[in-house]
Amino acid sequence: MKKLSDLFPNVALHDNPLIKGIKINSSEIKPGDLFVCTKGVSADRHDFIDDAIAKGAAALVVSKPGSYSLPYVLVEDVDAIAEDLFKEFYDHPERSLKILGITGTDGKTTSSLIVQALIGDDKCGYIGSNGYYSKKVHGSTVNTTPSYDKLYQYFREFLDAGCEYVAMEASSEAFYFGRLDNIAFDGGGYSNVTHEHMYIHKTMENYVQCKRRLFENLKADGYGVLNYDDPYYQIMKDACHRSYSYGYDANCDLYIKDYKLYPNKTEITLIYEGEEHHITSPLLGKFNIENLCLGLLMVLKQGFDFETVIKNIGNVQVEGRMQVANCGQNYHVVVDFAHTANAILRLLEFVDTLAINKTIAVIGLPGHRDIKNRRDIGRILAERLDHVIFTMHNPKDEDVMAIIEMMIEDIKDKNNYEIIPDRHDAISKAVQMANKDDLVLILGRGSYTEMKVASGSYYFSDYEEALKAIENKKKGISD
């Protein structure tokens, strides 16, 4: 808590209330909070002052003169000072934490959580698609990479909980909207860029440049950890003060010499600083070897010892990423976030290595996003798998059937797919179809638990739905 004068030491104040919190969203105001009236992308927070007052705001920061019933500070441009206010209110936690950002089309969540697991969740916080948490801190996030009003709050919570590091997903969207413009990263990691998210960036060049900004934002002594085998490796490398590589080339700083894939583990041989290391990872698939190497190399370049951190690899648990739903059944059910053509292809490469009978997939794509990729994803799944069920996934106000029609445009001559718009019914049907040694893949949503439709949103968990469907099948119930 601070006095209003602590945040505005050079401003003459008529009143000097105690500030218990700081917010830019009036719906989040609690008694004693300071309401900072920024102008958002689609809203001017000055329009919500009455709502903030009704919820108990203690003071306002405004750029429009007026007769306000609360103590207020009038500034020329609220947006220009807002982020500094949050830093000051939370006592600049960013100065005391080592901030490690990871960007890429695929792999951000897994690699960030690997960094946290290798360092230890008592010392390292995580921020990303799966929420924000450490050993003592737990919470959900709206965006993969939160805006500054949340970010400095999370940093403060981690610092107060004893953390020294933060591993966070740095999305291209966050750079596009300027959410990370003022964050100086101690380390940056890069997985890949594939042709996705064009609904925001319009061109691949724009998309790549947004990813590159992570490395432009490195501290003077910061470093990049880069995927040597990615086509945009050199573009990212050119933005780094110093960089290290991981990949399948012997010249890489972390060289993936050999690996063996199994249904329940992955054995990997790595070369680092001239020494050979044999490790067993609980993460499945070739793509997770790369995610592991990204996270591992970031941690090693923070000064950690290889043998010490690799002992923590068993602590890696990534909700919604290759997450097995197991109720003792004789078939396999896996929930995964894969929702891009590249991620799905990489997942299917792993599936091809498994000794399974037939593979059934449940897939839907969100409304108003990556429309050009819908046909590709539908075609890939129908060509590679035994059966595909097309369903809904966050359609928002776009018609579910219109989305599905685009996904099946190139496969209408095939007979190995069906359409079940309701996702609950689709998951139930897929599980009912599964026999011994079959594999059911529930794709696209991973750990997300909010289903967004035209009328609003509601709770929906693919993993929980999968468990219910398995139990119902065991009981002889079909719905």
C-alpha cells in the first residue's frame, strides 16, 4: 500500500488517500484502489469512472478535467505514465528478478514450464497460457502474455514468494500491441515461426519481426537461445548481443546427437561443452526434445550446472500438452493444445512411431482466427488418421458450421470423418468409438477452460470431459 503522494511526489494534492491497489479495469476495482483512466484499444476508461467509484475506488488518475467526487490527479496523458505508476506501486519488482522470455509459434508453454521445473518452482515463477504460478503463487491469466497492469503484480507476488526468476511466454501479439515494450529480458528463447496468426500480423515478415523484438529487448548482458534448424535462426541471431544454439547440427552449443522415442518416455543423447549426457525425459515426441533443449540451454546459461538441473526433469508437468487421460482403460486418450498445421504435423510424426491400432481425432478451430489454415488442418488430419470428428472451439460469434465447412473443403470425397458441432458430444463419441490399443486425440484447446460463444462464455475442460467420457463408457453410459 502507498499514499497517493508516493506515486505523485511532485504534484500538489488536496487529498492524500491510502492506495491499496491499482487498476485500469473498473470491473476489477476493490475498495481503496486507484483507478487509472487509460485509453485502451476499444475503450476510454474515463467512461467507467462512475463504475469505479461505485466499487469503492479511493482516487483517480485522469487526463480530462472534471468535477470528480474522489481525489484525483490530472495529467496530460495517462497512457504515457501508466506503466511507470504500476512499476512504482509494486516497488519495481522487475529490477530484482531474472526475466526469461520464450517466443515462437509452437512450444512457448512447454519450454517455459521446463525452465521453471529445471530451476525449481520455489525459485522460478511461470507466466503464460496455463496461468501464472510458482510453488506459493497460483492464478489464471486472460492473455498468454499479460499487459503491464497484471505483469508487475505477478512479478511482485513471485518476488514476495521467494522467487529469483520468471519464465514467461512472450507472444507475438504482446509485442504487436506493445505490452512488452518496456520489459528488459535477461534471456530470450526462440522455438520456431510457422505460417500462423496472420489474422493479426497480415504478413510473415511482420510476424517474424514481432518475434524478433524479444531479442531487441534483451539487457546489455542478456542472451538469446535459438533453434539452429529454424529458417529464421539468423534473423533472430542478428538481434542478439550474444546467442547460443540448440539443434541437430554438431556445431550447436547444445547438440542433439541421438534420441529414441517411446510411448511413455524419450531417451536423448546431448553434447554440451564437449561432454556427452544421456538423459531420460518424461516428455513425449521429437518436438518436445527441442522444447527441452531450449529450456535447458536457457537455464544452463544462467550459470546452473547440467547434472544438477537435469535431475529436476521429472518435475516437468505440462497441463494440456500431451496430457494423458487415464482411468485404467485399454485404449489411449490424449489432450493436446496442437491447433496449428505445424504443431499437428509434429504431433502426428510422434503418433506414427507408436504401436497403436487406429487413431481418432477431435478437432475444432476458433472463430475469426487463421482462416487460411483451416483447410490445411482438415486435410492433414483426414489424410493421416483413421477417423476425424470436426466440432466447435471458441467460435465466438462466427457460425460453427461455417468454420467446419472450411475445414472439410478439401476432403468431402472421404468417408473417414463426421461433424458433431457440440464439443461435449464429439469427445463422448470419440471415446465410445475407441477399442483396445486405439488412440483418441483431443486437439486444439489444451488446458483452456473457457468456451467462447456468441452469447458469452462458459466453463469447458477437454481433459475433464475426456475423463467423464471414459468413466461413462466403463459404466455402459453413452450420451
